[in-house]
Amino acid sequence: ETGVTQTPRHLVMGMTNKKSLKCEQHLGHNAMYWYKQSAKKPLELMFVYNFKEQTENNSVPSRFSPECPNSSHLFLHLHTLQPEDSALYLCASSPPGTDTQYFGPGTRLTVL
Amino acid sequence: GQQLNQSPQSMFIQEGEDVSMNCTSSSIFNTWLWYKQDPGEGPVLLIALYKAGELTSNGRLTAQFGITRKDSFLNISASIPSDVGIYFCAGSTNTNAGKSTFGDGTTLTVKP
């Protein structure tokens, strides 16, 4: 068990829908991350939060909106997505003083 | 930004064979990490390396942190079918919960 959970595991949405992805960890980690993994492409870092503060936004389109209400929870709010946004969205967390990341199982997103 | 070159991109081997994959970078890293991703899941940390020249084993897996701090390799001995998956290397320069740079992954297929 990785200790990082993500819900939902699968999501199908239309381009006009609004949905949210949730990530949760109770490992005492201070940093949380969102990654996008498309087929046959490397992991793309989207956002980094450290102690609830966003420290990295890797030029992500505004149709993806992250939220980190506390160190244990991370959300990714989605609106007016495009079909090319279909991918596996992975959340990760890391403990203080280290860069080892613990990944959740991911949300498989399909945009129709 | 920093980039990692991970090779080979894919490998098809027979059960029982040994496997070797590596990552190189033009930049120096303080930490090298190796992850494995099973189909439909998030990556799982296999081995973390923190010191140049360090050689670390985890069961049938052995990884080394290159002396120049610009490369690392992962060996798998006596492969078995459950070794199938994508193996990612990652390098990091910041031990204060900074971001890691990920390689593109090596996809391993093991034929029984």
C-alpha cells in the first residue's frame, strides 16, 4: 500500500463538464504533486505544493486548477477540457527533507 | 531545464535473463531514484541512491550512483514475468522537497 489514494480511479467527461480529482495522503508528507502521463509520453509535472503553498506551475493551461487546502489533500479541478487532455493523472507526495516520491494509483481520465 | 536520457526505451527478454538499463544527464544530481510502474498503477519507488559511487541492492535489483553524479544504472538479475512494467529513473538536486527530473522510462517485457 502506497498510502496515497486518488479518487475517482476512472473518469469520463464531456468537454463542457466540470469535475474534480482528489488526492489524499496521511503519511505526514509536506509536498504534493500532480503529474500527467499520456500514452507513450514521459511523466509531465504539472503542479507542486509545499506546505500548502504552490511552488511550481509547469505552464499548465488554466482549464486545470489545483487546490491544496491542507498538507494531506490535493485537488485538481477540471473544466472545459479537450480530448487531448485524456491521460492518466498521477498524484504524489514526498516527506520533508527528501525527494523520494510516493505515487497514488492515478485517475484514468477520458475526455469525449 | 535538466533532462535525463534513459535507455533503452524498451526491452524484450526471456525469463531468467539479466537486464540492465541506465540514465545519463548533462547535469549533476544529488539523488538518483528508480521507480517501477505496473500497468494501470502509479510508479513505486524501488531504490534511492544518495551518494556518488553508492551501490545498493533490493532483492534481485541493483542500482548504482555514478561517480560523476551524472549517471545511474539499474540491473535486474534472473528476470521473472512479474518484472514486466515501465522503469523510470529520476534525478534530484534539491533535498528540500523540490522536484525530480524523470527519464522517459524503459518498458520491459519478459517472455516466459
